[in-house]
Amino acid sequence: MTETTYPELLRSIDEFARTLPPRERLARLYGLIAPLLESVEEEDEEFADEQELSTPEAVRGLRCAAAGEQVDVEAIHEHLAGMGLNYSEDQDPERHVISQSAYAAAAWLQLVAGHPLPTGFDDEDILPTFAPSTFTQIVDLLAWTRSGQIYLFWEDAEADPDLGDLAASTGELRGMFPEVAG
């Protein structure tokens, strides 16, 4: 799998994930997101006039959802998606990575809910759409996030290496495959 390309890895992960029972698929995806949650949880600035939750409360709620507890998925999702949008508008690359972590967590929560959840905004997707399923769209976003980079479509990174480190993201994706495969 060392010479496997980025899109081939995404397809392989997608094919394997489709064989997993839904709960197991969600648990493994959460395992990929969980290491990023601490950096999200540390952010406590308010980014909306009337936030229902603080960011630490939203992250704690997400962890409770991962443990199978009943939570207000709509409020948590809206908070994380809103945080993602707010942080993505900043020019600081570190805030973009936190934004991407929040988006990945919000997208995971939507998979848990099994239906679309409110974001508080209408004009923006929270996931890149270049992978075959929502599962692998999240994994695609995580490959760039876990390598500390602003998300970039792999073909763009391949065409212009100055835009992003495709090798680092491919390495992250390669490292995630065993985590998904168990």
C-alpha cells in the first residue's frame, strides 16, 4: 500500500468501510476524529451573538454522543458547523485546521443522526465533495487536517505542489487505513 495514490487509498477505505456494520463504521470514524477534539475544545471564544452552547460544551456533547448517550445533536451540530465557518474565514492556517476539525465532528454527528442537521447558514458545504461517500469525504478532510494543512483537493495539490503537501496528506491517509480496518 506504500505506492498507492491518494484517490486509490480513498476508494480502498470507502470499499472497506462499506463492509462494516453502521455502528462500527461510525465508531471507527469517531476514532479518527477524536484526537483532534482537544484542539477544538480549547477554543472558547464566542463567534455568534446567541450561542446555545460553548465550544467545550459542544465537544463534551459530541463525546457523549460517541458513547451512545442521548444529546441535543442539533445544538451540537449547529455550534460545531458555525465554529467551523467562523474559523475558516480567518487567514490563520492553525484556525483553518481547527475549523476543519469542527467540520469533521459536525459531519460525523450528522451521520449519527441519520438525517440533515441545521448549520445556521445555507450557503456552504461543511465537507469537500471529492470522495465517494460521506464517510470518505470526512476521511479526506481528516487527512489534510491531521497533517496540519488547510484542505486542498488532491488533484490541485498534485498539479501545484506549492499549494499543499500531498505526500503528507497521503501519508496520513495511509496511516488511517489500519485505523479504519481495525
